[in-house]
Amino acid sequence: MAVQNADIARIFDQVADLLEVRGDNPFRARAYRNAARTVGEWGENLSEVLSKTGHLPRIPGVGTDLDGKIREILSTGRLSTLEKLREEFPPHLTELLSIPGLGPKKVRAFYEELGIQDISGLHRALLDHRIAGLRGFGPRSEERLIKSVEARLAKVRRYKLATAAQYARPLVTLLTGVRGVREVVVAGSFRRRKETVGDLDLLVTTEDPEPVVGRFVSWEGVERVLASGSTKASVVLSSGIQVDLRVMPPASFGAALVYFTGSRAHNIALRRLAQDRGLKINEYGVFRGKNRVAGETEESVYRILGLSMIPPELREDRGEIQRAARGPLPALVTLPDLKGDLHAHTRWTDGHNSVREMAEAARDRGWSYLAITDHSRRLTMVHGLGPAELREQGEEIDRLRPLFPGLSLLKGIEVDILEDGQLDLPDQSLLSLDLVVGAVHSKFSLSRADQTTRILRAMDHPRFNILAHPTGRLIGEREPYDLDMLRVLRKARERQVALEVNAHPERLDLTDVYCRMAKDEGVLLAINSDAHAPGEFDNLEWGVGQARRGWIEASDLLNARPLGELLDFLRKKPSKTRPEGPAGSG
DNA sequence: GCCGTTTTCGGCCCGACTGTTTTCAGTCG
């Protein structure tokens, strides 16, 4: 069982937790924390890199010592440093750190003074009123902690981006209506278009903060107020999501927007850069001594640091700052760049609308093309199409085409990739189509080797054009299947296959990291809605966000190309050899 | 524990809010 980067990250995070509780050098703990984040987001599997090349790549924040510790984890699956630290504390003590309001100092006090070892121990101590007697704790702490612990026992969650957007909308409307308000922006990970968000961060600019905070905390959708000051407040909505509000003067809008958009790591890197230049940066502006020298716009903040403007989706401290110091960042893809959608369903299988209705919606969006890609026969529960039904659907498309002069309706299929890598329709059927989208809908638990071989084989089929939702994950519901993505990408380039960025809010598959990896490997992507109704074309917005997080430009996208170029790509040259045999069966 | 073209030692991001404190530590984002 190969060690994943996430395993290394988890171990480093645990070391950091324990170092903090122990009261060790805080910068040492931070070093582990930083390394955990960087390694956890590292694009290539470090275990594989090490076995192939004999050394680890140069990873920022990983020096000689942590390099050695990563090697130890890769070879043994454990870290002796962590094991030793664990001996000093009860095994579940660090779980307490996940409770809002509890940090390392308090957790340590609970342990040393009351012998509390885990969350249920804390719960008992709270109910016995033992906590309120501790130095630094009073009845208010007790009351808050009881709520937090009980909420924690009821499990916290993250929200899909599209879900968070629904909760944000009425609040933006509410605050925009307060007299004197200039700007209302949902910042934080929402603005960075992360696939899930833990809470919503609202930034409001006005000269008169009080009525804004007042309106916010008294809104009918608020279930409880966690904190409320003159310029800052936190609430939990009845939907369960936490919303943090910050009110700032208009002159600080840009600096505040940078600050509250994050990410945390990006902000820390910016402030370091500011220090090097003798500047100080905070949410009010950029300062030289006591003079504010920038801050009204985001551009001004970046400019004074010697950086070109960095789009929110790139602000993860994954090289965007170094790149912005050298010149403009890539012009990331935008929704209007898309010239069509290459993955959509109709009533022929599990869609809710006719081909005609889907085509009308596509035309109304001004697209040049729309591919109809219903399921193949293997998916019996949705009445997947066999050769005869596919032919009939093709005839319907032929009849509709004259009605849509500006829109090319493409005949396609979302064909199942069977367990052995064959496609779920005969070659003859596939040859009659404009494009073939292939997807895995079964046997998710194959080994990494078998799953990879299965998909590589399918991609060898001469009609295979797009690999749909390449890892099969459903956010919060189903883990991705195990896959050697690098081999898939290299095969895709070799076989002229595009990979999909499925824009459905539950999928967003590929991830941002894989998007960037695909770009590095020279593989084209297609941002597709997988729409089952015309309204779901709107989901493309989330796919675009995901692609932007992966540094994707219009030139990296198959469906940002004009029709002629798209068709050229789809009509790829037949391969000279078919080393793994015909993939389509009879 | 990391890092460095002012540095291989001595730094390491910054401010608001809370609760308990009587001047501030801890936590959070």
C-alpha cells in the first residue's frame, strides 16, 4: 500500500498539534504545519517520485530534516518523532483542538489540571462545572464550550460551493440595502472558488459600520450570534453555515479584499514580501511607516509589492506570487470563452428534457455547438442506449439540425468503460458519431493498477475523444477511485484525448491540482456541464472556477475552440497500431 | 524547523474579539 502525500501531511499536522500542546517552539510547529500543507497539495505522488528518481523534489518549506522525515514515512508508513510525542499525551487529546475556541494552551490546561483526555471527557467536565473554576475560565466560557462541544459531537461539515452560493445570496441582498453601504463582497474561499467552503466571509465597505453589524446579527436567518463587535461579527445561520462579517472603510477596500480573500498562506507570503520592501501590510492598507501607500484597490496592493494582479482563484501560495513578480499571470479562462458544451443528457436516457429543448437552451446562450451524449446500454437503470436507439436518436438530431442554423448539434455518447477497458457499444455504432465521451460508472474499487490499465485501454480506442469525470469522486459522498493520473495524462496526450472538468457541483472532477498537471503535460481539457436539464448549463460557472484554480487558459480548452478546430481534434488520425486490440466489442 | 545576493544566526504575519483579566493571553481568521 503506497503512502499518499495526504498521509505525510496528516502525520506532520499531528506532530504540529502535539508540539503546540506541549508548548514547544511555536516556529518549529509552524514549520511542520507549512510542510503538511505544501506536501498535501503537491501534484505528484512523492512515493513514486522517490522510487523512480531516488530523491525527493525540492519542496518549499522542507529542508534537510523534514526531507529525511518524509523518507522515513515513505519507507515505514510511520514517523518516530510522532510516536515519541504521542507517548507524552493521551491518544485523543488533540481532537480537542478541533473545537472552536480551544487552542493548544487551553487543551493543555484541561489535561494537566483536570486530566481531561478527549472530547467526551471535556463534555463531562463541563456538565460538572469543573471548567468554570479553572484560571482564565468563567461561566461564559463554560456556556460557549458546551455549545461548541455539542455541535462538534453532532459533526461539522463543509458546504459545496454551489450550496454556499445559495446561502450567501440573501445576505448580500440584505446588506447591500443598508444605507451608506458601498460594496458587499463574499470573500474567502468562496471567492477563490474552492470546491467546498467551511464558512462564508462577507466584506462590507461603508463609513458607518454600526447599522451594518446591527442588521446582520438581527437577520431572521441567523440562528445564533457567536461574536459581535463594532466592525466584526460572526453568526451561525439556521442552515448551519457560519458567516463572518467584517465592515471596513471604503478607502481600505482593496487591502481588505486581499486580506479577506486569502488564502492564509498567500497572505503570509505577501506580508513577508512587504517586509522585505520596508512595508507593512494589513487589512487597512499597505504602509511605509505611518503613511498608507496603497490599499484602495487590490491592484494597488499588488502593484506596490512589485506584482501584477493575481486573480483570486490562484491565491494559494502555489507559485503565483513568484510568477506575478516576473510579469502578468495567465489570462485565465472565463465563462464567455466557452463556445459550447460537450456532455449533456436528454430524455432519451436520464435527462429531463428533449433534444430540441436542450438545443434551444444552447442556442439561447449563443453557443456554436452542443453535443448530445446520453448513456450507453450498460447503465440499464437509466435505459442506456443500444445501437438501435442510438441510430434513432441520430435521426432525430438530423431532423432538428436545420432548425438551429447557428448551432452545431453533435451526435455523441457517454459510453461506459467496462471493467476490462472495452467500450459498451460496438465499433460500428461509435464510428457513426461525432464524438465519444467515455466514463467509468462501475467497479470503482479496482486496484490502482487495474483501474489505470482499464482506462488506458479504453483511451486506445480510435474513437475515444473525452474522458468524463476522470476520477469518479462525489464531493463529500464518494472518494475518487485509485488512479495513476500521470499515466492517464500521458496516454491522453499520445492518443489525442481530452480530459473533462465536470462542472456539476458534486463532481468538479478534475480537481484544481489535476487541471494544472494536465496543462503541464500538454493535455487539453473540456469544461462540461453534464447537464440533465437546460438550467444545469449554469453549472459551467463552477467548472470554470475549478479550471481557473488550475491555471487553465482558453487555449487549454477543447470547448473554447471554434467548431472547425473542435472537429479537427475529434477526427483524430487513426492510430498505426492498436497494441491492446480492438476496444469496442461486438 | 526553515531560510538567506544586506544574514549561516536570529529572525519567523497581523489585528479584532472574547473573557477574564485590572493590563492581557488565547484564539481565530
